[in-house]
Amino acid sequence: MRTKGAFFYLCLLSVLCLFAAAGCASVTRMYPGPALPDDKIASLTFYEPIRVISVDGNTGPFAYGTLQVLPGSHTISVKLFECNYNSGRCDTSEGAITLTFDAKAGRHYAIEYSKSGNSWNASIEETGSE
């Protein structure tokens, strides 16, 4: 009987974690006016450990997920924010990296990063279209 109770609580915890993880990602519209159809905007996705600091001079904070922008040139400043959940220690990169990209309507982009030792780099890559 004790095993069934433990299994139930493990399943419940798993479902709650899934809901919590889904709630962390968001869609943020970075243009004025009403929402536009996907084929009229571009989407830029980013997740932990990337933190977006500013978009076209507009400072965040921006929640992990997707930024929707109008077609055209955009400047994004990003930092690396890493947490070691075992030790509870979090580190933020000292300097921000500024990325510029030409967003095309109906296209999807992602902020990618690479790290080697204490150095890191970021780029914006096209990941697909409508």
C-alpha cells in the first residue's frame, strides 16, 4: 500500500513540474498595436541559460520563450545566466553580447550559444518558417 502512495505522489509531482516548466516560457510581442498573423512577423526563441537584456534598446527583463518582432533589422543584447541547482550557485556573464539580425516575415529564429571554459559566444540562427 505504501508503494502505491509513493507512486501517486511521484506522478503528481511529475505533472506539477510539467505545468511549471510550461508556464516559464512565454510569448512577448515587441511591436505596438494589435497582434499580427505569424506570416507578418518573425519569432525569436531563447531559453535558459540565455537572458535577453534588451531588444532594440528596450530593456527587459524578458521571460524565457519567444519574442515576436516586425520584419527588419533588430539588435538584441544577451547575457549567459547559469545556475548549478545542486550547489544553489548562479553566475552571470560579466559582459553582454550584442547581436544584430535581419528578421524576415514568417521566419523563426533562435538564440544559440557555445561555451568553452570562461568564454562564451552567442548567435542568432534561422530555424524555420511558417
